[in-house]
Amino acid sequence: MFDCPAFSAAVGLGVRRFLVTVHLPPRIERIVKDAVLSGQYRSAEDVLSEAIAVWQARRTGLAESTEDERQAAIERLKSFGKTHKLSLGGMTIKQLRDEARP
């Protein structure tokens, strides 16, 4: 399935499903293939379905966390780090977060 530059996947929209052929750049195809082979996903369809759901959530603003959620996540990270005696190698959480942003 991954040896050719295009593969087919059934894509579901609600209860309706249709077959579509997707042409992926080699880099993206490797990512999809690796995700399936690693066992994280059962199929390329699952990988693409999740990717589209995440993209759609970002587009509609649903993926943006509120300031309270962000602060709560930071506090959980701090607590986890202290509990398990983890170090960020001298970096702050803010620096780590900023480094991870595109």
C-alpha cells in the first residue's frame, strides 16, 4: 500500500463514507507509514482521519486552550517534575514551550 505515491482510503463524514485516492509527498507518506507500522494506528485511514480532525479543530478554534487550562497544565508539569525529580536542563517551561513552537 505504501510503495506507490498514492493510496486509497475510505474517509467517513458522519455516517457517509466514500473512497478517495490521496497523493502524498514522500515525507508525509513516511510519517503515515511509520505511524501504522509502529502500532499507534490501525490503518492509514485512521492516521488521516485524526490529522483532519485536528486540522479542523484548529481551524474552528476548538483546539485553543483557555488561559486557565494553560496555567493548569503548567502547574501539572511543575508538580510532575518535582515529584519525579526531573530537570529541563536549566530551561524554563516557557523556554521549552517557545522552542517547541513552529
